Amino acid sequence: MKTTQIKELRYHWHCNSWNIGGRDDDTSYDGTIKAIVGECEPIEGFPRLRIESIDESEITISFIGERQKLTPGSVIQFNNRVDGHEDHDGVLWNGDNYSLRIYWDR
């Protein structure tokens, strides 16, 4: 397996924070991930995001047991839901819904 000289991958991060009182806030930003095998730099909502393998035509990325294959010019997406406070009746009061799109630009 020949490795390629990709330096970084581009990503778009998004978070929707909500609460039972009606708050519904969206935040997003763009960034980059170093294209090296191993655990990626911390990204909020995506602990243990990991690049499993890199070759000239495919990068395998995993997050909490889900593996996706990224190819040149394509995009993959991971999602994560983080629940906040739950009361004694089992009612969830708030939470964050995260999405992370990762791009391999040609």
C-alpha cells in the first residue's frame, strides 16, 4: 500500500444546541485535519475521531465504531448526538447535535 503526500483534509463542523425551553442555536466553522494515521486533533463533539489508513486512492476514517472511506474529490459525514440534563422523569432538557463533513479536495 503506497502512501500519498496529502497534508490535510478540509472539514465543515456544525452544532445545533437546543433546550426544552425553545432555544435552538446553530454554530458552524471550517477547519483542517492533518492527514496522518492515528487519532485526529480534538474536534468538539467528535472525540476519538481517527484516520485508520491512507493510500493514494482512499482514506479510511473512523468514529466510535463507524468506518467510512474517503476518496479524492469526495465528502463523508459523521454525526453525533450528546444529551444534556435528564430529569427524574426521564425528560431530556437539552442537548447538542453535531455533524462533521470531511472533504478530500483534488
